[in-house]
Amino acid sequence: MNPYTLIQSMLEIHTQTLCEKGVLPKDVSLQAVTVEPPRDASHGDIATNVAMVLCKAAGMKPRDLAEDYAASLRAHEAIAEVELAGPGFINIRMQPEGWLSQLPVMISQQIAYGDTSSGQKRRVNVEYVSANPTGPLHVGHARGSVFGDALCSLLQKAGYDVTREYYINDAGGQIDVLARSAYLRYREACGETVTIPAGLYPGDYLIPVGHALKAEHGTQLLNAEESEWLPTLRRFATQQMMQLIRDDLQALGITHDVFTSELQLHESGAIERAIETLRHKEVVAMGVLEPPKGKLPDDWEAREQLLFLSTRFGDDSDRALQKPDGSYTYFAADLALSADKIGRGFQDLIYIFGADHGGYKKRMEASIKALSDAQAHCIIKLCQIVHLMRHGEPVKMSKRAGTFETVRDLLEALGEDGKDILRFMMLTRKNDAEMEFDLDKVKEHSKDNPVFYVQYAHARAKSVLRLAGEQMPDCVEASQHATADQLALLQSDAEMALIKLLAGYPRMIEAAARAAEPHRVAFYLQEIAAAFHGLWQLGSQSLNLRFVVTNQPELTIARLALARAVAAVVASGLHLLGVEPKDSL
């Protein structure tokens, strides 16, 4: 059993014992109890705050309760030492065998190592990308796309039942702008000289759409009134743009399970049904909104309108469901989609938004709380701005000016490994922190480049095995099934530190999934890479510290097993992030 899992299990068992004795109430929760490495490695292998969390429920001093737990821990043969620290923290030092026993598990499970059932098949819907279908994906979309996709993979690895969803915003005024822009490109394809006026999309990506329209309709739309061709072009241009976006996502290694159309929500009556549901709950009413704080917009008008009473659920303001012309607001369509997701049985609804959508957080939380009677959980993750740099200068982006940097442009600029570079680098910062993406630096093959540094760790582990295959092939074969006695030869501080770090992978996966933070995986892989590169470097200082020691076959078998374990865990983490592990660089 993994040492972290063992300690967690022992704490749960002793807590149950204390509940049966009446020391703790039977409904006591261990949710806030942590089992993790101490901040200072000299304090031991594992630390827990169990006594600090449960002392109030027990009516005991933290240190007294800690001693009670410590006594039960000391009785286990896998535990070498238990000490109390501060007001009641428990520091635990494991027997080396507990850590070493994880190496064969890593080797046998390969990329499946770290799979857990902690999510208990809880149904989760993750809505991400959802870029307006008015053009190809730009670098800003790339961050949310990669973050959302990696989060889905992380949740699946932790045992959640995940659905990836894309919401197509194909019912707004921007689709009319797209259709009119495409119509000009259609006229251009028919031989006319056109000028793209301000307010329309000037990008060259619409030129193929114009030619496709000509191929399908010939010249019959040239003399038609806008009212005749606009519906056709709305539908046609949206389909063309969504195919372009799908191709961009495929180039990033991203697929979705469900594509939901906003237009379909309008046409199917889903919006009316969602509003009716809220009306029955008595949280929809006619009312007048307070004026916006600060400077009033020129078109502000105090008027009675249909409102969702979202302030009852923690929002800052009630939300309008209809515009002055009687049509539904964008938020009304959001309500319909949320109701649909809840109806499909999702327990957690996760939304990946750009930083400019921060204002949606409270209204979305309020709507889901109202629609689900607080049974579904809403999680909003905001992805901050990416500053694209080239030659030390920022790359300016503007869709309307036609100068934005597309994902395809970016992938081509990054070269053959563009997808891997882009995906890993987008996860080297927490999602809510701004980041710079320097095109020059991310292609460097140096230790300062995180993706290269991690991939090189995998490649180096594989190269160790290849070299050993030339010198000691029997040891390479034996390392796949190294015995406990052989693994016990791994005794140096550097070796044990690396093994403990590798064994912490499942715990890290569970914690990262609970926090919905896939960047933790990228950070962890960099730690593994640093520890492994450091261990390998010791071999350049002493022949006896090398992975292949020709006159010590048993030790070589153990160290090759460690190299296999490193390759397995790094490959598992990279696979989760959608990055290909390299056998050579």
C-alpha cells in the first residue's frame, strides 16, 4: 500500500475507534485532515494535522489527542518513528521498505500509475473553449482550451465521470456580423472588388468561406436582398467556422463529447422551460433593476422587465432575462443550458472562462443553485491573459483588424513539437495568473525550458536502459521484476528522496483534482525531473553512483528499476497533460 494511503487509512480506523469509545462524535468529518510531506524534510516523511482538526470535536487539547493518534501509528511495523511537533502536528517517518515497495507498482502500472477512485464516479460537466464561431482560435483561446482539456483528464484519472462540452454561441449579433463579412468574401469570389468596412471581420480566413459559398450557390445570391441571404449565410458561415475551430482543437489534441448550440436552445423552447421552472420556484418576477454603479451608459433606461431574482442566491444584482425588444438575453440562454445539464444528471458544473468573464461567476452560481435546489455544484475557473512575445516584443492581436495570432500560426511557429510545447507551457502557471509566452525561449533545448527539461528526464531514463542493454542486458531484463532485496540497495539520500517524490504522485493527483488545478501536475513533473537529473549528475562525479555499475549487477538492477519508475511516472504525467513522452531528444 502507498505510504500516504496507509497513513490515511490508519487515521480513519483510529478515528472510528475513538467514535465508538465516545471520544469523538459519530458524524465527525475528516475532510479537513491532511496527510502530506512536511515542509521541512528533516521532520520526517509524512505529516498530519488530524489532532488539530478534531481536537475541538473531542474536547481535548490538540497535543493530547495527537499523542493518542501517535500511539496507534507507532504500533504499525511499516512506521519507523512518530513525533509530535508544535501544538499538535504529527510527523511520521516510514520504514524504507514502504517507499521501495512502490517501485514495482510504478513499473507494472506504467501510465495507469496514479489512477484513483477518489472521485467515486461523480458526474462532472466541464464546459471549455466555447469561443464565438466567428474565426479561428487565437492564442488567448489556447490557454483555456489546454487548461480545460487537462482538467478533464486529471478528473478522469482521479475517478470522476467527466463530460467535455463546447457551447456554441451562434445566436447573437456577432453571427450577423460574421454573415455579412462572409457575404463580402462571397462577392469577392464572384469577381467583385470589395472593401471590408469597419465593424466587419476583415480576416483572410473568410476567403475560403466565400469560395465555398460560390461553389454551392453560384452567383444567385449576388442580387438578393439581405433578408433573403442573411439566414443562409448565418448558418453556412457558422458551420464553416465551427469546422475551422474543430480543426484547430484537433491540432491541439483536444476533442469534446458534446457540442451544444445556443440557437437550438432558442428554437427548442429550452429557455422558456428554464424560466418556467424558476417561476414555479418563485424566483422570477417583473421588476426594475438598479442603475449600474459609476457612470451611467447613454442607453440606460429604468424600465420594468422580467428578472431572475439572483440576489436571493448571493448575486450582487438581479439579472434581466429579456431585452427591450422582448428577445431573451444571453444570460437567459445560459439558464437554459444549465437546466439542461442538471437534467442530464451532472453533479458538478465546471466552466472555464476568460479573465474578462469574471463578472459571470456569481450569476452562474446563483442560477445553478436555484435550478438544482442547491444539489449541483458550480465551479468557475478564470484563465488570465497570455502575453505572446516574439523577439522580446509583444505580438498585438485584434480579430477585427485581422492581425490576431491564431493557434495554427502559433503551432507552425513552434515547429514539429508545437502541440507539446504549447500544451505544457500553458500549464506552467496557475490559471488565474497572467503569463508571458515567449516564442524564442519555449523552443530552446535548455534546462530553463520546462517542457524540454521534463521530456529530457523521460528520454534520459530511456537512454540509461538502452546503455545498460549494451553492457548488462541481463540486468535490464531483471530490472522489470526487481526483488525487495535488490531494491533495498537503493540507500543514498538522493535515491530515497526521488523514490518518495515518485510515490507521492497518486496523492498529488487526488489533491490537484479536488482543487481543479492541473498546473500542479506540470509543477510536480518539474520536481521529478530536477531530482532525477540531479541523481544522474552524481554519477559523473563518482563511478559507483552511476546507474550502471558493471561490477555490481544487483545494485545495477535496482537502479535500472528506479529509472524505469521515473520513466513510468513522467510518462503518466505527460500523458495526462496531453504531451508526448520522448524516448530520445
